[in-house]
Amino acid sequence: MFDVGLPIHFLVDAARRAGEGQGQIVMVRQKGDPDRGTLTLLLNGLNGQIQVLTQQRDFDGNLAWINPLRDSSLPESEAEAYVDRLAKRDPDAWILEVEDRLLRNPFDFL
């Protein structure tokens, strides 16, 4: 896990390259604030289900990926509805979609 010392757009670019190096397709669905902002990942296993992860601080102040929804994975339509609400509510948020049958987080490759 990385810390927030670097502008978020550098981290997004690095994770995109790292993921693509591992055979993932990583798409930026929404560009947020280039220096800061929240990160939300849609891990698409290409089976009609999507896992949603958001980066937040845990109780000890460490960065962690959490699932902000009730289920570990959702049908694509429900994940899309969540992303639409997020984009309207937070224009500074970064939203990335990752196509990977193994549901790997590209930020784990950094």
C-alpha cells in the first residue's frame, strides 16, 4: 500500500501501468482532483459481477481498501448505479475500472 505523499494522478498512472504489465485492462472512468481525492476501483471479473473497493484510512490511520457496499460483488447494473451516484456526489473522486478475471487490485503491484 502506498501513502498519500504523491499527487493522486501519479499514483493512478503508476497503478494503470503496473496493472497493464500484469495483463489487466485499467480504465480511468472519472478523473478527479489531480493532486488529491478519493479512489474507487471497480474490479470487473468479466463474469457479470463487479467488486467495488474504496481507499480509506483504517482506525490506525493506515490506508486500506474497503468495500463500501453490502456485498463482496454486485451485478454490473448495481455497480454502475453506485458509480453514477458517486460521480454526481464527488467530482473530485477518481473512479477506475479494472478488467481482470482474478480480481487483482493494480495498486497492490506498486
